[in-house]
Amino acid sequence: MDLFSHGRQSQIEQESPLAHRVRPRTLDEFIGQEHIIGPGRLLRRAIQADQLSSLIFYGPPGTGKTTLATVIANSTQSHFITINAVLAGVKEIRQAIKDANERRNLYGQRTTLFVDEVHRWNKAQQDALLPHVEKGTIILIGATTENPYFEVNKALVSRSRIFQLRPLTPDDLRRVAQQSLADPERGYGKLAVDLHPDALDHLVDVANGDARGVLNALELAVETTPPNERGVITIDLAIAEESIQRRAVLYDKEGDAHFDTISAFIKSVRGSDPDAALYWMAKMVYAGEDPRFIFRRMAILAGEDVGLADPQAMGVVTSCWQAFERIGLPEGRFHLAQAALYLATCPKSNTTMAFFDALDAVGREREADVPNHLKDGNRDKEGFGHGKGYLYPHAYHDHWVAQQYLPDSLQGKLFYQPSDQGYERRIRDEVARRREAQLAAMLEIGDWGLESGEVLTTSPVNKAKDAWLQRTISRAGRNLSAQRDKLFELAGIQRHHLVLDINAGTGLLTWEAVRRAPEGGVWALTADPETGQALRQQAERLAEMERPSILIGNPDELNHLLTLRGEADLKFDRIIGRNLVQLAIDNWQLTIGNLAGWLANDGRLCLIQSIPRHSQRLYQLVDWPDAALRDKVAAAEDAIYHDESDPLVNWDEANLAAALQAAGLDVQMSSERQSEQRRITADHLARWFPDDNAYQTKLSYAQRLQAAGLTAGEVAQVAGMYGRKLQNQIVDWRSTVLYIWGNDGAGYMGREVK
């Protein structure tokens, strides 16, 4: 570039719009989108480590898609090429691929290709990129305002990480405006600009999450407002209102906003919420949606979701539609509102869905012949007897008579089930009575259509054998899997979340968290060094940027462990764990309080916790010939599990809930009684009834029985009976599992503990 070209380029930069001039150049300057580039997030780590894979940024205008690509361009060591899909075609793609191959072969340098508005390319243009993305010749970064799952080649989507950018928050937009006013080189830092707070609030409010909208309005206000006698450019509310007057509504008649908004409208009407229905319909009309499209969807809803609960609904919608066609806008909006309000407030029934059950039955059932008496007898009544036996309903009382109408193979099949809403409530009992009479008539005349051999037993041939097989199959694995699945359902982990597994153990929760938060990050804490090393070895199988961070230490060492990694400022969206109390048995209340401090705003602490106090009692596993001895053992065991001096058993659900509440969390919980198969071995019996010199670290079961008042002879009698009846036997071992979760109080309304 010569001197004149450089000067011309500098002039162009200075004359470009404010939104372009102040575009962030580094991650530290970037504002918003903390859910994907906040501390600890996968994308931030990948940018900082220069280990990017192909990416697609998806989100509304003005949320930072192109800006984020610029930040990546300034951070990566790879060659960066930018293409706009509106202006470029296959020729430009081929040239970019050629340059990428040359740099790879000559200098060993990677190439990153940024394609703005990638959805504008047709399938052939997108296909041209695919083999080069597959081979790693280029790293693709695409930006789109359209849902990539609909508008981008599925093969490209499957090879890319997709990050959804959200509209910026009001606080983000204020920071954007203030940053541009303070920047002396690219913004208005050299000017004396007095932006009134109410003016800034107006700019932020009307921009509706669009940073470009705020900056464009601010630029217009500053550039068109002369300074006063003191040289100060004053931007008050009146000037701000002139600079940006109409709220930008995110709505594209062929994009996600279109489908999402009509979906919200239909669901609000179906849910009988007239206020929400009017809001979503107003948003569509405000954005220029064709009212005929809205009427069409309301007509569908009148048949699908109202049906016979209010037979007038379809007539109201079609009448309003016809009136709109004759009157038009703007007065036709009254008819839109009338139809929407009628549908939102009338009774609902989806019993017309019975038709689709019938369609399904037709598709699955074998070809069913029309019953003989329902066949057309005009042509062959005499020859084949078609139509013979048909009962003409109008010849009977109430114009109805019981007779067969369904094919033989479907007799007794119910498709239509009247609801208890509106008009259907009036006909429900009558429909049921007629069905009962019809069924009785079919049975009476022996026309049921089932052969005796069709009713078959489903019981096992050998019940004793089947029961034995069920007992010998352990449910331990299934129980743990079910616990894990329920915990993650309660945790509600999203793909971008930062997750801490506080008691990783074998990784039961860790690996599921890695699967569920691929664009966030997972940290796993384990107190056992051997377990930690095993987890790290397993993590080696994953790509470096996808591995969980394995921390070895106790929960009270978490701050120290993260500080060593330079991650002391992390806040976790979800903290999960299993049997945390047993891990920190002496100070678990303090541990919970400390963990709450690591939660992000709106974060959630989710725990699975077995309750030893409610675990299996040994005396319940055997049949007792001596009732008096049984009662003494039962009382002794209950005393063991209610020993207030024993930290293993001196707490229950209420104590755990109180600890979470004391940590400032809004708590909910539920418990389950679970059962698994256990084989009682000689080792179990040896631990329960040890020799005098064994197991001295804590009181054994036998010693506790004696402490509760049983004599040595009675304890020996219990030991002998357990040995005879339990050794090498498989028993149902019952336990109580508590699911308890606490939400950060800053982000949730208070909830009562259940």
C-alpha cells in the first residue's frame, strides 16, 4: 500500500459511521454475550488459545456477530479472509480456497474464512465450501440472522459449533453508548457531550437490544446538535426522541421471529390468555404481518383447539375474516381483535384430533372389510346380500338404534372422547350411553368378531423362574442412571453453562455435564487423588478445548485450586453433586454456604443425597420367630439411626433444606424411596458381627445392639439367625434418595420448601 492509499484509507475510516469506527477490537472491549464469551466459556478459551474450529454465529441484527468475527481476526495467528455472501459467489469462494491452499503449503499457516450473512448463499455455493471445511483447509466462521438449522447446509451445520447471540441488555447498551462517548480516537471523547440520563434511557429503550441502533441514533444526535456558548453539545430527551422515534421490532416474515411470534400467539389463545394473545397479535400487526395469515391460523385453531366445545367459534372467525376482507385496514383490526378475543375466552377441546387417531388406525390395521349390512345394496342385494340387516335409524325412537358400524377388527375401539368443556359437556353422557348400548347389542347377537384363540395370557410360563431372574438382576446401575437423569432434568443445564461437579467420584455426573454443556465448560472436583487421575486419563480422549477441568482436593480448597489456574473470578451457572454431606461430613453446612458464593446470578445448586437415617433396617430383611426379640432389635436399630452424636445420621431432609436456605437460596426438594438388589456376603456379616479384635475404628452393629440393651446372648442369637437366613441371599435393599435444589435468590421468586 502506497502513502496516498494509506492516507485515503485513514480518511475513509474517519468518515465511516460511528458504529463501524467504535467496533471492539479485543475481547476486553467486547460488550455483552457473556453466555458465550464470559470467563471460562468454551469460545473465549478457544479464541485465547487460538484453537478455533468452524463456527456459526446466529442472532438478531446489532448483537455483535460481525464484531465477534473481527475480534477473532485480531486474536488469531491464522490468515483471515472476509466475504459477504450478498456480494460474493463461487468465484470468490474458489479464490479464497486457492489462497488458503497456498498459505498452507508455503507457510504452514491456517486460513479463517468469515462469511457474513452466510444464509444468503444457495445450496451450491455452500456445498463448494464443504470439502475444504472437512479437510481443514479453512476454518469457517459464518454469521446469520436466520436459523442455521433451516437456512444453512446441514452438512456445514453438523461440522460447526453454533453460538446463538442474544439482544443486548439495557445495561449493555448503556455501556456501548458511554464507551463511544469516552473514546477520544474513534468516538466522541474529544467533544464535550452532555447526554442526559433520560435521553440515554430513551435511546436504549427504543433500540430494543440493537447496539447499532443506539450508536446510529447517538451519532445523529451528536452530529446534528450544535454546541452551546460553552462548547457543550447537550443531548436532552427531545433531541433523543427526534434521533430514534420508532422501536425496532425484530420480525422477519420468513424467519424465526415470524414463526416464533405466531407460535406464541397460538399458544396464548390455546391457553385462554386474552392479554397475551392481543400482545403477540399486536406485535405481528405492528411489524407488518398480513392479517390474512393471522386469520388463517385462527381458523385452524378454531377447529383444532376449540372444536365442539364451542361450535360457534368457527363461525365467529370466518365471519370476522369476511368482514375484514370487505373493510380492510385500519378498521379491520377490530375484527382481528374480536376473533382473537373470542377464541381466547371460549371453552377449549382438541377432540377433533380423534380423526388423526383414526388415520393412524387405518395405517396400522390390516385391511378391514365393510360390514355386510353397511355395504351398498343397490346393485347386489339379491346376489350377495349386501345391505341386508341394516337398521334404518329414523324408523326408531330418537332416530337412533344400536348396531355395528366399525369393521369387525375394530369393534370396541374409541377414537372420539368428548371433553367436559362447553357444548361437549352436554353431549358427553349421551355419547357414552349410546356406546354402552351398542356394545351390549354386539355382545348379545354374538357379532363381536373375535375368535376364542385371540385372547392370550401374557403371564410367564414359569413364574418362579421369572421371579428368580428378576431378583438376580441388580438394579444398582439403573438406579444411578435414573438419579443422574432426574438431577439433570432439575438442573436445566444449557449448552453454554459453566458447570461444577462438586463430588465427581467416578464421573457419573461429570461426563453427562460435558455432553450437555459443550459450548460452556465443566469443572469436576474430587477429593481422591487416584480418582482424579483416572478422570484426567479419561478426559485425554477428548479434544483439548472440550475436556473438563479436573480439580483434586476438598470443597473448602476450591478457591485455592481455581486461583492456581487463574480462574478465581469464575461463577458457575450450575453446581451439581451427589452425596455431598458424606464428602464433608464434619462441616457440610459451611461447605454449602461456600458453594452458594460460587453461583452466578440465576445460578442453581442441585444435589442428589442419600439419607442414611432412612436407609434399610436389617431386622426387616428376615422373618422373626421370636416377636419379642424382633421388637428389641427394631428399637435398637432405630436408636442407631437417630443418634444425635453421630454426624452420619444426625441430620435429614429438613436440616439440608435449612442449610441451603441459610446460604440465601430458594429451595425445593423431593424424595424417592428406591430399591436395589444386594447379595449379602460373609464379609457383610463379618462387619456387622466382628471378632473382638476387628473393626475397632468405630462401633459395629453388634456393639450398638448391646449398647441399646440387648444381652450378649441375644446378640449372638441375632448373629446366628442373620447368618442362616441372609448369607449368600439376594435381598431388596431399600434407601431414600433426596433431590434438593436451590436457586440463587437474586434471579428467582421465593419458593416454599415442599
